[in-house]
Amino acid sequence: MEWLLAVLVGSVFIAESLTMIFLSRLPAISGMTEILLDASTLSILLFPLFYFLIFRPLTRNIVELEQAEDKLRLAASVFTHAREGIIITDTSGAIVDVNETFSKITGYSRAEALGQNPRMLKSGRQDPEVYAAMWKSLAEKGHWYGEIWNRRKDGEVYAEMLTISVVKNTDGESQHYVALFTDITPMKEHQQQLEHIAHYDALTNLPNRVLLADRLSQAISQSQRRDQPLALAYLDLDGFKTINDFYGHNVG
């Protein structure tokens, strides 16, 4: 845009200069020639002034506005198509905007979420101390990160990895809270499966030696703290190997 305006101004400047040269070579028939010559001279002198004082700042403002619009379009695109769920609330906790991923994860549409408090997702499985620590971190550090158990619209409880940040104005006053979250329920379920495999026998689904050692260690620590005795009974089954060898592990 700026280069186009510069070419236009330059073209007018050249045209006025040629006009002035042409008029200066004409015989002085009347005072009209002098008036035209003076007008051309004045135009040549004023056009650079107009360009640097008016046209150039105007084009710079237009470019800045276009760049600002590009940034806004980019931010809107990121907000809309982000794979994380996004919630924006005001300082009172009322939801002012959510993205499409929020609706996919929670089951609530944008219209249903606007004006509501994020407590609408509360599952009841989270300890109050977690929320207390979260608000303390937001007040002191301006952000918080952790795992939260929430509830979808259909009642299903799910786990999410949540990041909350405080958005402040130029005066340092809090204006909004922005929360980004991802559904980590499949990861938590897989983790539970691995823990079950590690602590339970695959054949009988009974606790194995690893879990026994862990529970025994906890019991010993508790016994020492309370200064109470601890009893451990060990039973051996004679001839059990024969049953397994003869009838198989399933019967055993």
C-alpha cells in the first residue's frame, strides 16, 4: 500500500514538473500563464510536504491496522481450532467464551456454558485443599497447573490436565482467567491398568508379592508411628505344586 502511494505521488510530482517546464517556455501572452506557472510551482513544493506529513503517516497507520487485523484473525483461528479445551472467564468466574474443543470434551455447547461458572463441571472427587492451593497460586504467581477430575454433561467423570493463567491490564489489575485443558482419561485408565498388572497376579487376580511388600512396608511404618505391635502370618501349602502339575494352574 505504501509503495503504491509513493509511486502515485511521484507521478504527480513529475507531471507537475513537466507542466512547469512547458509553461515556462511559452511566450508571456497574458497573466494567466504566470498564474498557472505559480500554481504548478506551488504544487511541486507542497506535494513532498503532503506526502511526508499526511500520506506517509496515513499509509503507515493503514499497514499497522492490517497487521493488527491479521494478528486478531490468527488468534481467533488458534482459539477456534486448538486441540485443547479453552475457557475464558471474568474475575467473578462467569464464563465469557469457550472454544469447540471445550464442547467436545465436556458435552456442553457454547450457549449452555456462557454466563455459567466452571463449577458446573465439578465432579466432587477433588479434595477442597486442591482448589485452595489453586487459588493461592493464581493470587501469588498468576498461574496454576495440575490434574483435576471433572464431570461431563452426561454425568461421566473424566480426568483433565489443566492450566489456568491470569490476564491483567496495563495497570496490573486482573481482568480475565484463561484455562486450557486436555482430556487425559485414557492415559489415567492405562496407568491404572499398568498398576494393576504390576500389583496383581494375572491368573488369579489376587495381590502379588509387590503389593504385599508395599502394604507391609506401610503397616510397619504405621506400627512404628503408633508404637503398636504388628503380626504377620505366613502359611505354606504342602503339595500344591503337584496339583498344579496334574490338574493345571486354572484348577490350582
